[in-house]
Amino acid sequence: MIDAERCTYRVQWSQEDEQFLGTVAEFPSLSWAADSSSEAFAGIRSVVVDVLADMAGADAGEGSRLVGPEGG
């Protein structure tokens, strides 16, 4: 399992969004926008920790069951 401490993070200024964007190389679809570079880093790292916890739960058979609009 990947450890959030060992992921490759990047924070850069987005001219388009006028905010800092935090990204992580191991999960290219994830990002976090914030007004400061430190907030962008903390945000993306927090998202990675949550994703890894979800993945670990799914691997252990603890994933949540999706319920449709009819309750099933």
C-alpha cells in the first residue's frame, strides 16, 4: 500500500484559477485549490490520506455499499 508520506506532491500557482493548486503524481486526477501554497499542500495531502484509507478499507472488505435512489 502507498504511504501518503512517500507520495510526490507539487504545489504551483494557477493563473487561470488565481489560486495555488496542490497535486500528487501517484493520483493525477486529484487536486486541491487554496489561497496559499501551504493550504494547497495540506489540502492535497489530506485528500491523499483519505483516499488511501478508503482503498485500505476496500482491500479489507470494509468498503461502503452504494445505495441507489430506490434504496437498493
